[in-house]
Amino acid sequence: MSDHDRFAAQARAFQAIHERRPVSSLIPNLHARVERIETTAGPLPVTVHDSHAGDAWVCSPRSTYADCAAEEAARYLPRALSPLAASLSPLGGLLCEATRLDQAVTVNNWLLSTNLYPSVAGIDISAIIHEAVQRWPRHAVWFRSLNAQDNTDWLHALQRAGCQLVVSRQVWLYDDLAQGTRRHADLKRDLGLLARTPLAYCDDTGITEADYARIAELYALLYTAKYSRFNPMYGADFLARWHRADLLEFHGFRADDGVLQTVVGLFRQGCVATSPIVGYDTAQPRAHGLYRLATASAYRRSLQQGWRLNFSAGAAGFKRLRGGRPAIEYSAVYTRHLPRRTRAAVAALSLLTRRLGAPLLNHFQL
């Protein structure tokens, strides 16, 4: 199956799950609806977000650039600047409301932290934007998860079509894991841990109906309880439907009683994989290496299949020591059809994130 055929098949499976039901029925903190735009690469999933405070950042610019930004500022800025960090969320929320920034149509949005793209060859970007503007004339048109290493063709085409680039975060890329095992002792050590752990390995074929609730629990312990309430709250039904549709594959480790202690869920398009699901029992001692086991499972699977790995954002020091290369991730945003205040807000956000946000991400190695 060619990469374009696989992409189209996955997009159809995604549509079958999401297009005729509220997204919030599977992801409680995400109030959006799923549509599609047809292209030569197959249907591109589209999320339509009509502004809803508290929604997960994967559909909500407000959550990304106001609420999550405030969390990150509080976490990393010096304590003397904590009043500034505390003010970012309410001030950003007011700005988003005034400029309607949170009314967002996001093209090729798979409801994941990292969206993967087909080749842009043969895809008419201007036609996609034109259709989105005609169908949703009050919404800005967003394309998330673009980086210069994997998506140079999309970035150039979108800029030519009139989009502005807004920095979103820094992600960690692994282009050659085989070489990484020779150059990075931490990566080699973690792969060795897979054979030394007393826990029992469970591959994708060993996941049962009883496991989906536990996977949702482990993911929530890490991503929403420990990191941010603005991360998507994937429930057991979401995970089950995606797994049955071959959109996610799981790898985990079980205790003697058969209960999963750690798990990673991989999503792949073409030769690139990403890991939207990582979870482990955070109550267990760090010495058990549960996070290392989950991430090492992703490294091993990608190494076995010859995939490149986009390991998304977070745990920057951990990923860097294992050979990850940092890459600034962008959203491309089209607003030429919108009122002046919205265009001005996106232009300011573009300037601020590129001139200040990206250098800070690089400086603090986030």
C-alpha cells in the first residue's frame, strides 16, 4: 500500500469514528465537530471549534496560547515573574474573546498532539483554503504540527497561499535510531532495560477489551494529572475505537497480576511515527523505570520498522540525551477573510512567537 493510499485509508477510518458523533462523547474536554475536505491524497480531517473555554489545546488556540502558555510560564519563569505568569491566562482569554481567535477550523487535525502530513505533491493548497473559507467564513484556518525538517513542502506552500506562521512548541525528532544506539549511551541503556525488567512485555496483539480503561487511566495520570488539564482527555471508548481501526498500536508491560503498569500508543503515517499516548503508574517508585520502558518501546518499534520518530514535546532533557534533535513546530494560519482585529491578533501572535517564543524555547531547551 502506498503512503497516499494508507493516508486515505486512515482518514476514512478516522471519519467513521468521529464524523457523526460529538467529539466530546469520546474526549470530554473537547467541544468541536469533525468535518472533511477532499483532496487527491484522500480526505483531510477538519475540526471546527466555535470557542469553548477550557477545551483541549489540540483544537483551541486560546488553550494553546493563553492557558497552556500561562502554565508553562509559571513552570519555567523565575519566581519573581510569577505575577506575570498568573496574569497570562485571564488576559489571553480576554484577548481571544475580543478578537475571536478561538474560532478555529484546523485542517488535517487528527485530535492528537502531533498531526502527521502526506506529501503535498499534487495537493492544491489554495483550493483547500478557499473551500475552508467558503464553508466556515467566520473561522481562521489553521494547519498545526508543521516543522521545517518533516514539512518543508507544506510550510512553503502554505506561506505562498497567504498563511502566517505561529510558533507552537519545540518537538524532538529521531531520524536515524540505528545510529543513535551507537552514539547515545542512554538510548542503548533504555533498550537494554526492555530485556531486564521483571515486568511482562505486552505487544499490540496482546491488548484486550479489559485493557482500554487501564490505558486511559495511565495516560490520565501522566498527561492530565501531572502535566496539564488542557491535554486531551482520551477515554477508554476513544482508545478502543482507534485501536480496532488500526489507528493506534499499543505496547506495554504488565505486573504479575496482569495489570498494565506502563504503555505507549503509536500513530503512524508513512515512515513517520509519533506517540500521542504515553502513560504509567505514577505512584510507583521512579527506580522501576516505567517511563523509560514506555519510551524505549517506541524507540524499539521504530528501530525495528525503520520509522523516523517524532516524539512530540516535553521531557526535553530526557529526549535530548537519547539523540532527539530539537525542531521548532509551527501552525500556519490563514485570516485574510476575517475582520481586521482578528488579522491583527494573528499577525501579532506570529511576530511575538517567532521573535520571542522560539528563542526562549531554544534557550531553555524546552
